[in-house]
Amino acid sequence: MKAPFVSCFAEDLERFLRKKQDAGFQYDSAEYTLRRFDKFCADRSVTAPEVTKDLVNAWLGSFIDPR
């Protein structure tokens, strides 16, 4: 069993993932991405379960290699 989601989005992410899996989708790589997003939000102490422009930009910026 995988670790539970921990951010303020935890319930929504778990419910979304369960619906996809119940519908027959494998969803492994997408689940990995959802778990990375969850960790990103938890690490930054995001408290409002709202996907804002600033949150999206910060999430996308986390993938940029600073070299």
C-alpha cells in the first residue's frame, strides 16, 4: 500500500485517483505526478485547497534545472 496523500488536497487527490482506478485506468505515471504535487504542496505548507496561478507557476518552476 502506498503512503497516503498529506497536503490540503489529500482528500480530493485520493478521491480522484480512486475514481480513475475504479474506472479501470492503470494511472501509475499520473499517480506519481499527483504524489509529487501533493508533496510539493505539503513541503510549502499550502493550506488552501485552491489551484491558483501562483501555485501552478511555482509547481512548474520546480521542474526547471537552475544550471
